[in-house]
Amino acid sequence: MTTRTTQTVARFSSPFLLPGFDAPQPAGDYRIDQDEELIEVFSRLAWRRVGAFIHLPAISATGSTQQMVPINPADLDAALEKDKQP
């Protein structure tokens, strides 16, 4: 089965907390990796998301320790929507 990883950046203007995190993360830009697998549907090609990961800390943060944490894409979308509200 063919797979691909797409990378995007999520921008938070306020600290945020995702389920499973021990503490809120500071505002900033965060790299997001989404793993997808190719599926065929009625002679068409489509990609299905099979995993998503956030890279911690934020892109602009200094430090030698970095980690890639699995996340639920729906939780990330909800946190980004919440961040947009005044």
C-alpha cells in the first residue's frame, strides 16, 4: 500500500492544550505531520489519513530536546478554532 506524509504548520496565538498533554503548550508555530494511505474508490484515487503528529516544542523555541507526539486531527482542528475566537 502506498503512503505519504504531508507537512503543515499550525499557528497558535494563545497557549493551547490537547487531550493527552500534561501541560499547555505556548503560543507559536508548530510543525504537523499527517500520514495518509492511498485508497481506490470506484476507479478513483483518494488519500485516507491514518495518523497525525505534532512536533514539540514550537518551531521558534530553542532547545535540544524535540519530540513528535501523536494527536487526533479533530482535537487539533478544535484547538485551532478555539484559538481564533476572541
